Amino acid sequence: MRKHHIKSFSKFYNHPAIKFIFKLSLENDFNIWIVGGAVRDHLIGRNISDIDFVSDLEPQKMLEVFKKNEVRYEDTFLHYGTLVFSLFNKKYYITTLREDYAYDGRHSKIEFTKSLSVDAKRRDLTINSLYLNQSGEIIDFFNGVNDLYNSKLIFVGEIKKKCFEDHLRIMRYIRFCSLFKKPIISEQYMDFFKENSFLVKKINREKCVSEIKKIFKNNFITNSFLLFQDLKIENYIVEKILINEKKLKKKMCSFFIKSIN
């Protein structure tokens, strides 16, 4: 495990939702961290659109804290330890630290934990398993900061296990390729993706559409589209996944036509 202290996070902490939720944790004696995309995007200079939190407080106790402090929330995903709360006209997610097991290709059984390292093991990529605490320290269990700065996309754990646990991780990997100008993808990973591209066809269509929309928000979308071609799933994406998404379909078709020419 590595700890990184990043001075630039001092401005990050001025975000009203972050100030509020950190203050709430101090007043109610529980720990909280910012996790994943917000930490990753800040480190590479991207605008932060979503902020996700994790805590070591059990979901029911977090409910009590929110009620006591009149925080508006939704408990639709409470069985996964996740609460959606609203502050300053924006929604945020807070999830109790947990271990995931007994996957079925998308969903899993869970067990709550107090261990940050246990929670980190359920993350998909090293660059997404970064935890920022209230002291400005990034807790980095898998060398994710170094991977981020070197454009390396590496799974937390063995690729086969990760992608058979949750097929969506393949689409997420393809999406994250569009974050970097020259993402480093190992030969082992490419071989696995080519041999198991059929897993993409098992993913819920709406989930795939969501990932493709996120690709279009990144700077290097060509990387992701070329990967679709390498895996020979571009026709499936265009004809099956984007069947009701005319604008997205047109954009992708335009790209593939240009690549052929």
C-alpha cells in the first residue's frame, strides 16, 4: 500500500458537498473517503462530474445520520450498502465498505467490512481503486497513481476472474482506453478480450449504451472504437446495442466508415 499527499487537493476540498459530508463524518465519529473516478480525474486534470464516497459506517446507521441532519436521500440500493443523497441540487453516492462475492456475471452477494483494503479488491482497475481521505492523502493499494500517470490500464487481480465475475468490466475497460492518448494494453489482455468478446453480448443493453455515451465525453474516443474493431464487435454494437440510439449510431457509423476509407 502506498500513500500519496497531493497538494492540489486543497482546492478540491472546497467543494460544498465534500466539506459537508466530511464535517458530518467528524461530528458522528465515522470515517469517509472519496473513491474512484473523482480522484482519478482530478489527478489527470479532468473536470469532475461525479463524486462517490465510501464509509465504514453501516448503511442503517448512515440512514440515521442523514435523518438526524435532514439530508435528503434515496435508499433504492440500500441492499448493496449504497445511499444516494442530495446536496446543493446534485446527487451523490455513498457506499459502505464491502466485500463482493458469488458473482453471476453482473451481480454479487456482499458482506460489509471495516477494511479499506478488502473494499479495494472489488474495484475493477488500479486507477479506480484510489481513496482520498480528509487529510489529503491518497491511499493506493495497487500502484494505481503510477499506472494513471503512465497510461496503464491494469485490472485489480486476474483479468479472467474479473471479467467473468462481471462482464460489464470489459466495456468499462474499453471506455477507459479513451481517457489516454496512448493507453498501454498488455498482449495478455488483448488475447483475452479477443477470445472472450462474446461476453459483451451478455451485458444489459442499457449498460452498454451508458458506457458508449461516456466514451463520447472523453478526449481519445478513437482508442475505444478501434478496440471494438479489434474484438470484431463493432457491428454488434451498432446494430444491436445502438438500435434505438440514432444519434450515437450515426456518430459511430461515421467513424467506422472513415476508418475503412
